[in-house]
Amino acid sequence: MIVYPREWSRRQNSAFASIAAAAGGGRRLAFIGLSLRGFPETRARTAEALARAKRQPKGRAGRALKAALIAAQYNWSRRFFARHPGHVAMCWNGLTGSRRAYMQGAADAGARRLFVELAPLPGRITLDPAGVNAESSVPQDRAFYDDWAAGEPSRSGEGWRAAGAGLTARASRRGDVAQAGGGGLAGGGGLGEAPFLFVPLQVPDDSQMRLFAGWAGSLDGFLAALGEAARALPQGWQLRVKEHPSARVSLAPQIAAAVMASGGRIVTDNATDSFAQLAASRGVVTINSSMGLQAFFHDKPVIATGRAFWAQPGLVTVAGSAEALCAALAGAGTLAFDAAFRARFMNWLDRDYYARVTKTAGGDWLVDPAAVRAVLARPAAG
């Protein structure tokens, strides 16, 4: 039986119900239960989950209350799954706060888990027994993909490109950040006047930033590093930066500081559609945005500074330090990637990793039952 906490989103709950049905049954929790009786690991698990919480409590009292809640949720989850060893714990994302405590309690009880998340490919969803994003079970060894493709030419072919046919720019929630069209570059000019690398910024407080930003530490740190590194670009090249259309707070002051530090080598363009900028660029620079992976469909080289399941040498240029970022930008005109590796990697994602999703007229998500059963048939994550 699949056991999962209720989410606020209808589509998430419908996806959960669909997954549970494919697995043979499920139980939706109205809320994660509470238990005051702790385990030797409770304190450490609580500290980890609290440190990852998206909304950090204010003041000592608030922090103590949040910690007590997370501890009680961990205790309950561990006891529940210890009493039901055949049950599978499922949740959306599961990286932070209470969801982290719930999934860790299940793991410490020896239960199997299933992490669910949006996929960067249209019509797909992530179902992973280990985690999502940089903590997923996606292999980090090129040899895995070479072995997977051996003997089957189509697995090294171009079939994966069809998975990107429905890619469109994310709708904007901000009046100052446009999508689906838009004008030219801020400050005048049009796309293609100068060679540039596109820098799609991310949501500052997203879990991708808080957990997997790498050496830059945050979006602010990334922008500061870009300001310095942009000076290394070849003559005439630019970095073109666009804010995320879902970010609630403008990063205009931080971007302005980066522009100044770069000596004008950075240009802000919040008006042009993100995929239009991607298509016109000579490559992408990102911490770990899904647009880094989506750039593969445009055969663009990518520089990644943070942690991501696709940030593997050969697929992209991994810039693991400020110095490495400078070196990568200095060689902007010669950035490259391994096309054969990308083809095998993307074919594996398309065929074996992501589950297909059908959207009903009412807005519900129906997950491919065969994909659900295939994931649950895999050996339990370690």
C-alpha cells in the first residue's frame, strides 16, 4: 500500500491517487501524525529536516516549536512504517521540513519510499525511490549509459528529441518579466547582434538554491561570481540574464551590481521569451536550472556551477569553483559537449526514467500505471 500526505494542489493529489491505484491501493493522510516518544536518531533527523525547511522559524520560541513538530512527525512516521513493513511512503519533493522528516522516518523504519516531482520534460513526472533533483537515483557514471545503449542503436539515436516537442516557456507571474514573445534586449538591440551566453536565473528560495547551489551558496553568490567572471569573456561576448518568471522578489539590485562588476559585459533582458533567448544563444550558464537540461534540445553547450543530476562532465561543462567559471567563460567560443553521451542519457530519461502523464479535461493527472509498477519493481534504494 502507498501512504502519502495530502497536498494542496489538485493535480498533485490526483497524481498520487493514480500512482496508488497502479500500485494496488493507497491511503491518503489528512496530515502527518505526531508521536512524542523519540528514537536515538530523532535529534539528528530533526536538525537536518529543520535546516532544510523552506520557511525558517523566527526567534527561539518559533524554532523550538518547529523543531518539536518535525521531531514528532519523524517519530510518528518511523513507528507507523515499522508497524506496516509492506507499506511504501510517498510524497511530493520530500527534500525539506516535514516531508523530509516523514520520508526519513519511513527509511529508518526500513520502508520503501517513492519521491514524486515535476519533470523538466513535458508530459512526464519524476518517480524516484531515492530522491529528486541532485538526490535522485539518476546514475552519475557515463559507463552506465554506454552499457545501457550497447547493442541497441536506437538508444544512441535521435529519438529523445521528440520528448522536447512540447517545451514552452513557463508562464510569468510578474508584470516586469515577460514570456511567450516579448521585445528585444533591455537597452535596445535585438537577439543575435553579439554572441552571448544565456543566464536563466532561478527562484532564490527554491530548494534547488538552498540545497544544491554548490560553491556559490545562493543566487546572490552566483550573480556576484558572474560579475567577476564575465570580464574573462572573449572580446565582444556578453552574458544575458533573465529573472525567473515565478520569483516573487526582484533581483534587480544584485543584477545591477553584477553588471557594474562585469564592466558592462552583462545585459539584463526580462522582456524576451526564455526559449527565444536560449535558441539565439551560444550556450547557457546556470546553477542547476532545468533550462540547462532543456538546452540539450537546442544542442547548446551548458556551464553548470551547482549540483544537478544532469551536471555531469561530457553532458555539460561543470564549473566547480569561481576559477573554473572564469576559465569556462574565457573559452566561451570553444565550449563543447559529447553528443553521443547526451543522446544516450536523454534516451534513457525518455524511455526508462520519467513516467508519462495524461492530463484529463478536468485537470487531473493520470500517471502511466506500467511506469509506476516498473519503479516499484526496482531494488529498494540504499
